[in-house]
Amino acid sequence: MPLLLVNKLRFASLALLAAMAFNANAQSSRPPFVIAPTVEGMFLCDEAVAQPQVRSIDEAYAYCRQRKLDGAPAISRLLDKLEPSGPQGSVQVGYTATLQLLGLYRATAKGWAIDPARVEEFLGVISKVQRPVVIYFSADHFDSMGPITGELRRDPRNLMQLRDGKPLELNYFGYRIMPYTLVTDAEIPVNKYRRDALTYVAQRIKKLPKAVQGRIVAYTLAGELHHMFPDFESGMGAYQDIQVTDYSPASVTGFRQWLRTRYRSIEQFNAQTGLSYASFDAVPAPSKNIRKEKLTSFGEHYDAFADGTLPIAGWLWDPNKAIQQLDLYVDGRHIGPVPRGLNRLDVYRAEASVTSPNTGFRFDLDFSGLRPGRHLAQVVATSSDSRYKLAEAEFVVVPRDQGRVASARTVEVPSLKNAKALPGVRSWLDMPKPLQDVYFNPLARDWNQYRESQVYAFLSDFHQWALKAGLPAEKLYSHQIVPNVNASWNPQLFAAGQTLNGSAPWKQGLNMYGGATDSAWLRDFMARSKITDYGVPEFNPQQWKSDGTHLAAMQSHYDAGARFISPYYFSVVPDRFKGGAEHGVNRMELRPDNPKDGSDRFYQAITDYAKK
């Protein structure tokens, strides 16, 4: 063999060995990937379960508290089943412990005060269970079961309001939720109670033994912070006759100040928006639907499209991968590629032959610059060297004065084949409805951006409270929903987008259900948003049609560098305490005898993956 070739092979071998050593060191220096399931029943002791005369979960909790007992033994047994050898290796099983901050308060002669016994009860479990733990500080709309809630409910300052000045009356599968304000004023009672509880608990955590503190992998902050809307259980995809928050006096005042900061002067505001107001104090928070209500000024108009956005969205099932790309054309002009692979769990549930929930496609069209009149949107599929019409819909841009518009003939993309000719391809266009009329109100765009800034500001304040209380910055994660990963949802209802950026001062915690748990779209979103070191505070694929789905989802987050995922959910509560009603939440209880939503498969996948 020529000497030169020998030297090249030696160099290549050394390079390969160096690369392998580097990768091995990188893996060994990486902290363990923690599977930290949410566990129901943290404070349920074995002794209460063993008493047949204890017939309800409330009686059981009371029994345990009277005797200063808790659920640490039951939690340890559960986690030992998932990872029998204890927490070791590159993947470790821990748990997520939820603490409702407002639930810590009790009534005293001097007013509401934190109950030290409740805090000790929580920290007692943390201290006894020898496993990694994610502590979830719940302080959002789900922190609604404590005795203080009734008083908070009676003070309008504490709540987000609809345009009629009333707070929403909301439930989530029978669980009462409270639309707590996002206004950051520290003097608002609910804000003071949330901040003081977080500070108290943080101080108690800092007094725990170092070994216990070392087991705390992460703190997730506040819960899913976002704006609220009617029909919270199933209304997240509403586009017709929507209602949003927050129209409370403090929120509207904040909106006007936000406009002052953005536009500097009312003259500049009027010039940029084409509206006409004498002062910022006269500018309304948009709330009226021009189709049904009389407006004092066009700036009052608000609906799901008023900010200049029209979703072109539906689903596409292409099991043979015949389609390489989707593109949007409007009036025959190319607008851009249509994102696809978004979550449509509803389609997965409804169509037996669809074996992945990641079938959604969606393009949010900015129509604010289009001329008044009729327009044609077409979704065009490219397969090999041919183009196919997948979907189309006409829509109408209406001028502010609702005057007549020219009925010019819309232009189509020429020479398109019918996508039905592609083998195996099935699709449906959900939005827009035929001849959807849309009105652009620049003030509605400002209103939506301001609402997003409110969510960001409150989470930022909560993060600062945690830092001032002495919690370590490297363990502080958000606990946020990602509405845009669901192709049929209306992200305007949530207004959470500004919180989902890698430049935020906290680490990102992103909740994922259905197809979002293993989503090319979400991975691309995270890359574009520069999100790297992250966690998943709620995680459930909710799938049952294909083998390996759950393992692949967990592996995808291991590969992406996630610190933890929190499967939702496990329970140590016996069936006799649960009642017989089934709803969308308890379908997800992870146990080997629960086939609903693939819960048994996910259970087995966790035990398998924990061996890694």
C-alpha cells in the first residue's frame, strides 16, 4: 500500500476516534434527560386507602393530614415500577409536583395568610421521594380551588373582563377555572397573593438540605398564561363571533399608554392608521363586529380577521408522500410555501385510515394590502414535475365604508391538475368559508399585539419574583402553550406568541399534546425562535394507531437537548375515589390497563425508554 495512502488512513482513523471521544464526552457531560410525569394524589397516604370507611378523596386527604401522612410511599412505588433500578443513566424517571400557590392560603382573624402546614406537606413529599423532581408553581386560571378564590372572584380588579365588563364563567371538564388578570399592577390583590406565596415557598425551599435541592431539576412558572375566551374546553378554534379579553378599565388604560409609546403622537397615529381621533384617550379598544353592530368609528371593529390575517387552513393525508410541497397563490400570484405537518388530532380521531395527527396545513395570509373586492386563494400541490389544485376559496376584502366593490373576475393558476388523481391523497379545506368577507382595522392589529405584550409582561414579572426570591435562574422554565402548532386553532384567542421566543429571560417550557410531541413543524419553529435548552412541562402523544410512536417522540426531545419532559399524567388515587365519569382528561391517565388515547402504550414506552 502506498505510504501516502497509509498516512491518510491513519489520519482518518485518528479523526474518527477523536470524534467518537468528543461525542462520548459530550454525552457524559450532559445532565440526564428526566422523564418527570405529573402525578395525581401527592398527598394521599396508604393508610387512608386501606380504610374502607373512607369513601371519598376529600375524606382521604383529611385523614392523611390529621395524621401528618402523605403520598410519598405510593409515588416512590409508582416510579420504581417505571425505572426499577432507581434514577440512573442518561435517562432517568422522576416526577412533576404541582403546587397551587393561591391554594396555600387560609382565612385567619387577621385576613388571608399562608398555611405553613400546606407548604410543609408539599416539601415533605419532595424530601422523601428520592427522585428528580420538577416543581410546577401553578398560579394561572387553574389555581382556582383554594378557599381564597371566592373572595378574589368578587373583586373585579382581579379578573380579565369581556367587553361588557363581566368576567368569563369558565369550566374545564367540570373543573372551575378563574380568568385572573394579566395586568402587572402589584397592588391588585391576586398579584400580591401570588407573589407572596411564591416568595414564601422559595424561602422554604432554600432551607431544604442541599441533597434535596439538588434533586430539583426545574421550576415551571405560573402555568399556561394567555388570554381567555368562551367555551374554554372546545372553543380554541372559534373564528366566527369571537369574544376576547381583556377589556377591564386597567387593561384599556394600558392599551392607550401602549399606543402613546408606539406612535408618540396622536397625529402620527392617525396618519399611520388612517383613523381620526382627537387624543389617545378617545381611542377605543376594538370590540364590535361591523356586520352586526353600529360603529361610532371604524376603529371599533373587531373580529377574527380584523388584524389583517386570513387563515388558509385544512388537512392533508398523503401516506405515500406523493406531494413534495404546498404553495399558496392569490389571484394567480405566488405568495409562498404553505407550512404543513401541523397537529390535527381531531382528524386522527375521526378518520380510521389516518395514522398520524400531523396532517394540518395553514398559511396566515396578510390581506391588509389587497385591493377591495373578490379574491381567489388556491393551495397548489407539487408532485414530481406536475402541479395540482389541492384546495381553493374565494374571499372578499371589504372597504371601511362597506361600499360596493368591483366584481372583477378572479385570476386562477393555469393548467392545474386535480389533486384527487394522486394515489392515496385525501384533503379538506376548513378555512376560510366560501366568500368570507374581511375588513382590515389597523387598530385591531395593535390590540392583538398589545394583548400579547400583556401575557409577556406578566410572565416576565413572575420570573422576576422567582429570581428575587432566590430561585436559581438556570432552573426557571416557562409552562406555555403553543397555539400555532394546532392548524385549526385561533392563536388570537390566546395571544401568547410573544412569550415563545428563545431570547426571553426564562428557559422555555413548551407544552405538547398529540402530534406536537414529535413535530417537524415545531422543531423548525424552535430553531427559528432559537430555543435550545428547554423542557416540556406537559407531554402526551395521545396516539394508538402505530407502534413506536411514543418512543420516537421521547427520542426526538432527547436528541434536541430537552432537559425534561412531563408525561401527563399518572395517578396513585384508587379507582374508588375517582367516580365513573369519563372526560378528555382522565382518558390520558397512563396505566397499563387504559387503552384510551394510547395511554397503555405510552406507559410501556416510558418503562422501555427509562432503560436507556
